[in-house]
Amino acid sequence: MSVSRRYCIDGDVPVAVVEMPAVPGSMVVADDADWRNGLLVGLAVDNHALIPAPAPFLVFGEKSRTSVKLGNPPAVSGLKDTFTVMAWGLPANAEAYRTLIDKGGRDAGFSIRHGRTQGSANQVSVRIYLENEPHPHEPYQVRLKPPNPVEFNDRWHHYACTYDGQHLILHVDGQAVDTLSKESKLDLTEGDLCIGAFAGGGEPWQGLIRDVAIWSEALTPEQVARQAQRKLRGDEPGLVGYWPLNDGAGDVALDHSAQANHGQITGGAWRELPMRHGYRLSHPMRCSPAGLASCTISWDAQLPDDPDKADVVISYGWTDSPDTLPLVWHPAAQGGDLLKREGDGAQYLWLKQELLTHDPAAPPRLRRMKIELFTASAPARMGLRQELCTT
């Protein structure tokens, strides 16, 4: 009998630590409880497979311009010294001028958008405007130029920017990618707040947007990475706006923060769409055998006949504590070495299995994963085998 359950990652939930053997030997784990499962919006776990669950989405720019207009909320316009804005977005056309979120229009406030500069291909950029600037038409910007802009399309990405009164930082997919130093105060007093377009209606987004959040403080890179992997409750300290955009019907986008600054939806349509991206995290594995030389990984995945329809991606990260998620995730290669961080004491290895699929009827399955530790002093090896799916 298969068991289905639905839940999401929360960094506050205590985790179990899997002890890797400190002497030559092996350990077999066949319990799905050794993985925690999460998704940007929701997923079902059935027979050890990640299965995309239909969820309500507001489709932006399908037949007409779509935006969520939020007026000029005092909790946002009153921010001066510090702020953070973040959102998940799936761009359907990232190679044109497209706006994820904007406050104030072209010459005020802030914006996160895709665009082109001097004829170059797609860039992700954040613009902010500061008080008492002599050239208001020259905003301060941080940017990311993806190596292959086309591959940015049709995939979920996490966007965030922070400003602490001195440093403007752009984060994409949980990683800080560009920084600008400028000491001043924010100028957010003018203009409206708008999701999916400039406040004046230009540069409309095409694709999907979820989980837009604004904070009155500058989150640290560690906090941004953590928030990128969890669902907000709405009562987090410093949160001044949170629009999940999962209402599913009507023309109002509810603000789940204490401010209750609900937005008016124009254009667009609600659709029940399958999720295309899900992930599950292993519990931390404590790896501290003496003289550890290398740690390798291999796995077996069941994929559809058409590899473009789905894929299983394995990433890994190391921490010094089982209570914190990795700040940086590294892509794993079949048989590749999971590079260990420098430092003394216990090190904790985390694994992340990501699901990418366009066909929810045939989700990929991770059938088997093997981790092997090699010591420098002897040829003996110690291994942990995770049997994730019986064949």
C-alpha cells in the first residue's frame, strides 16, 4: 500500500541525524523518513517519488497584460533604512523587458525585472532610488547576466534583493550574485506598488509569480537562502507584506501578513497547473571518520523516454551544524566526489533531490542512491546505501 503525504520544508523543524559509520562497514536505510520533502508550493510523496500536485496559479500575460495593484501601502512607503523584497517567478519570456515587482514606476522606489542593456541578451536587475540624489534618472543597480538566458525561461527562480543602508545585494536562486555599495536612505514614498508590471503598467511579466514578500529589514544571505526553501506563515518578524498568489479565484490577491494590504488583479486568469519543480532534502549525515580522503555519490533514476520531459538533479552541501541548511548547494555528478569543507570537528552532509518535469503523469523516480567514504590510511571503505524505491 502506498502512502501519500503533503508537507513543506521548515527550517524550524528538528531533524534526525544519520550517523555515518566511523569504522569500515555499511549501513542500509530503507525508511523514507530519512528525507524531508518540500516544494515551492506543494507536492505529494507517493511510493518514494515526487509527484507534482495541481495548484492554483495566476497566469501573467497569457492574453492580456496582468498585474496586481497594491496602492501605496504605508508599511512599504515608510521604509527608509533597510528592506528586503523577494519572490518566486517563472518567466515565459525572459529575453525582453519584464517586471516582476515594482514600487514607484521608472524614476522612484525599486524594481526587480528582466531586461536588455545596449542590445545585450537577458539580464536580471534590481533598481533602487535613494533620497536626495542629484540624478533621479540614474538608479543604482545590481545585475545578473545568466550564462544562457534561454535556459532561464520556463523554470522557477527565486529573486531577492536586500539593502542595509550601505549595500544593495541581488540574490538569485538563494545565492548572492551582485553587490553595490552606496550609503544613503531609500526613497519609497512616491508611487504605487505593483506585482507583474511597472506601477504605470509597462513591461508586463509573462509567466507565473508566487510568494511575493517584503521585509522591513535587510535579511542576511543565510536568511535569504533559508527563506528560499520554506513557506512563510505571514507572522514572521519584520514582514510587511506577503502575497502567496494562490487564492485560486476572484480578482483580489490576499496579503497574508498582518498589514492585510490586499491587491487588485487586472487581466490574467487562474489556472490549476501541475508543479514543475519539487525537491526533497535528506536529513543531515554526520561524516567525521578519521582521515577521510573522499566521499563519492552515485544514484539510479527512472526517467521517461523523452529526457526533455523530466529530470532528477542531485545537489549537496556541507554544514557545521545539523540545525542549519547549507548556504551553497553544489551540483553532484555520477561517481563524483562530494568536496568536504575545511575545518575541524563534525561535518554534516546534506543532499537535495530536485524534480523537473513537464509531464505529471510520468514523474521521474530516484530508485537508489549510494554514498561511499574512503579513508586515507587504508583501502577499506565505508558506505551508506539509501534504498529509496524498490524495483
